[in-house]
Amino acid sequence: MLSMAAYAQQGRGPANPLVALDTKTIPLWQGPAPGAQGTDDKDIPTITVFLPRSTTPGMTAVVICPGGGYGALASNHEGRQVANYLNSLGIAAVVLKYRLGPKYHHPVELGDAQRAIRTLRANAAAWQIAPDKIGIMGFSAGGHLASTASTHFDSGKADAADPIDRVSSRPDFAVLGYPVISFVEPWTHQGSKKNLLGDNPDPALAKDLSGENAVTSKTPPTFIFHTNGDTGVPAENSIMYFLALRKAGVVAEMHIFQRGPHGVGLGMDDFALAQWPGLLANWLRVNALLK
């Protein structure tokens, strides 16, 4: 399987090589991924590309992190369906298949998300993506991963042999759907914590990976939605993260819907919840992320 980077470097295909890879799945690394414990499908982090009907220079792009408690991936209703909606707004989307616990623990999952962001940014010009309009979006445990990528990032290594490693892993914005946030509060989703950190996690690491403690003024603008009826991952997760963003002076918007269980995805089977994608589109327009 030929990666997008290799495809672009070989100069084959149309002017925008991303077009030729629409709906294609590509590995994030040419060889074994850092920390790989095997060569099975579950050991190979990938992104699957979904493109708008028309692609134009300066597109916004989003890395989507499906949820699943860091033990599975809900890649349909929290991946492909969401990518299709973003495509309808003219946004390029890639669905991330990150490695999972209990086989893989932090920082492997974060490294996969960072690599996805860097991959888009390093190839922004060739793929008609705006390098300063690359966001990350996540649901449930994928929301935890997206918030972690929003609070733990670097500017890249200028002398790295791999050009992808030379660019920043900081997302320019984040979208969090009913996210797992805290690993230290009573409302912690214990399954996600265990899968990511193991049976006996270091308390200091658990605190550091609790998003409400990690927000700074450099955390990117963030859109959040949750439901008050969510008993799997209580809304306190989103509320505490929003308050941390507000305290740090970060642009943020949050919507807490009255009803709805955990894991609603786009929520299209519920009239009230089905409004959140439109609210997101409005927020993206207000923040100059939609043309």
C-alpha cells in the first residue's frame, strides 16, 4: 500500500494527489509504527480519507478520532458518517485508526493522533489543505484523545530525517463530542482510563492526562457538545473542560442537550440532538474555518 506522502513525492496522479486517495486507507508510517508490537492490522495505525465533492485550495481539514473506550473504535457513526457530514461543508476529513488498549498504552495513542495531524500539515500544499486550518475531532474516548492532542503538542523537529516530523502537531481547532476528559474525578470513565493507562496508573500521569488540568492559553479553539442524559460519560467532563478553556482565555463554545444517551454520533434519529451538527457549522463559520 502506497502512503500519501510517497504518492506525492513520486509526483504521480492528478494535481491534487489526495483526490486519487479519496476513501482510501493509508498507514501513518512507511514501516513499523513507533512502539509496534506486531504486524497485524491492529498494530498499524492508519487514516482513511474522505473528500468533499469539489476540492479547492485552502481547504479546512479534520482528523476524526472515533470513540470506543480505548478498547474499540466506533468508526461508522463516529467516523465515516461524521466525515461525510464534514465533506458536505467543504471540509476534507480523515478517520484515524489509532492503536488500542489493553495491548497499547499511552503515549502510543497520542503519538498516532499527532502523526495524523503532522501528515496533513506536512502535505498541505500538495493536498490543497490550509496548513493553519487543520483540526481534530473526537467522540467519547476519542474525545479524550482529541483533547489530549489539543493540550500536549510540539512544534516538530526541524532536523528530523522524516519531513512529516518537522512540522507542528498542534491542531488549529478541536471538536469534542461527549468526551472523556478527567481521569481523577468521580465521573471518570474507568474503562477508558484502564485501557489507556493500565491497571495501576501513575497518579501524576492520570492527572496530567485529565484535560481540565492541562489546558493553557495555547490550547486551540474548541467546540463541545454533550447530553445531560449521558450516564456513561457524565456531562461534568465537558463542563469542567469548558471552564478550563474559559479560564485560560481560549475561544470555546459548549452545548449541553437535555436528553440523549452516550454515543449518539450525529444524532440524526433525534430531532433535538440533530441540531448539533448545524451548530458546529455555525461555529466553524464564525471562526473563519468555512468558506
